[in-house]
Amino acid sequence: MKKNLLAFAVMLLVITAPSASAGIQYEFRQTTSSDLESIPATDCVGRAIIDGDRSRVEFLSGNAYPAGTYIIATNGSRSMTFIDPSRKSFVEVNAASVATSIGARKITIANKKIDVTKMPDQPTVAGIPTEHYRLIMSYDITVAFGNLPLTQTVKTTIDKWTTSAFGDIGDTFLASGALHTGNPDLDDLISAENSNIKGFALRQIVNVTTINNRAPVNGETQLKVNRTVTQTRELLVTSIQPVAQIGLATFTVPLTFHKAGPVRDDTEKAPMQVLSMEPSGEKQ
């Protein structure tokens, strides 16, 4: 099982009566990479729809998830359903409960620094002018495993190219589904990533570097943990447009689909990466 000390990414961002409110639809490409051989690179192309606090993300191609599968989310990202049309099945995920369980663990944050800078470039992305912002967060995070504390230094650099052309639709979606762990320090970091830069991101590059600070103790077997690990995630919107009306069926599981049983292989896992608070790079 892959283990990441801090990688709280809930993949998201997203009856026939139409919705009353307008939304947006866009196509995107997302890639991920890591300098850990145990974490393979991923590449996917998808289509997303956001309407108020609801979203839908369809995976069109790539190696991240089977083509044709999609996620519908309600209450922002609090409740998510992964749907596989080829099996006519779905898996429900309560992301809010997952966040709460993370907050219940013994986690402390120290030496926290958060800085936002507006960069000089204003490139056009998907035919729309953008503003470039850079958010840098650094901190030390300690997780207790029984009597064994593990501390890592984390530096996250997030470059966002944003637009206000679609109003506050992105901010509204994030605010409506803001996840809270119950740990004030973790919640502050999540809030900083989601709200310190306004506007809808048409491009985003996230670089996370973690450094293991734990020194070996005499007579103790050293954990096989890479000293430094760097992971990168990039999202690029390739086309985007407003949508006047979106049918409620867009955010509804088809009546003929059934709830999936226990996960049997990787193809049936819901597309969500969850903060595991365990040593980076180790397998079990």
C-alpha cells in the first residue's frame, strides 16, 4: 500500500428536470509523477461539470482510471459516488467522515509558514486571460505511531493561473464542500490551499517535497524511508464554457445500477487519494 505523509487530495475537482442555476463545463488533462519508483506516473483526460455545490467528473482516457468511469459529488466534495458504467455499479464515499477520522489521529504541526505572491505573467489558457499566483506552504508535521513519533518537513509550492470570467463559481463550490478534520492546524492548511487564491484555476501545478527528519536511535532498526520525496501534480483546462441548464440526471446514479460489493482489485477502487499519515515510500 502506498503511504504518503501529507497528500490530502480528494480527486475532484466535480429524474430529468433541469437545474435552475447556471454552471460550467470544461475539459482537462491531469498528470501526476513522483521520484518514488513505487508510485507510478498517471495521465488522464477528462470532462467536468460544476453546478452550485454539485459536480461530475468523467474520465475519457488515460491510465489513472478506466475510460468511461465518472464521479458525481454533492455538498461540494463531502459526498462522492464513483460510477462504472461497464459494470453498472457504483461506490459511495463519505469524504467528510474520512477527513474526521484523519483529524482524530495524533498529528501536530509546527514552524508553519504560508505565503502568497502574485507573479508577473498573465498567459492565456483555454482562450482566457489569467492571473498567476504562487502559494508556498512549509511546516513540520509529526505523526505518532504508538510511542514512535515520525516527523517530516513538508514544502508545498502551488502555482495557479486563475480567471474571474466565471464569477465566484469555483469559490462557491469549494466553500460549500469544505472538508474539516477537526484538527485546527490541518484545517488551516486545507483552507489556505483552497481559499487564499481567488478565481477559477485554469492551470495548476503542485509540487510537494517531504524530508524525513527522524534520526536513528542506537539499537533501533531504521525504517526504510526515503530521506526526500518529491511529488508533482499538474492540471490543465483545455476548453471551458458556461452551461445555462444542467439536467438533474447528470448528478444522479442510474436506477439500473447496483451498489458494488467489497473491492476485489485496483480497477474497482474509488478515485480518491486519502491522507494516510504514514511514512512516505514504505510498502506493506
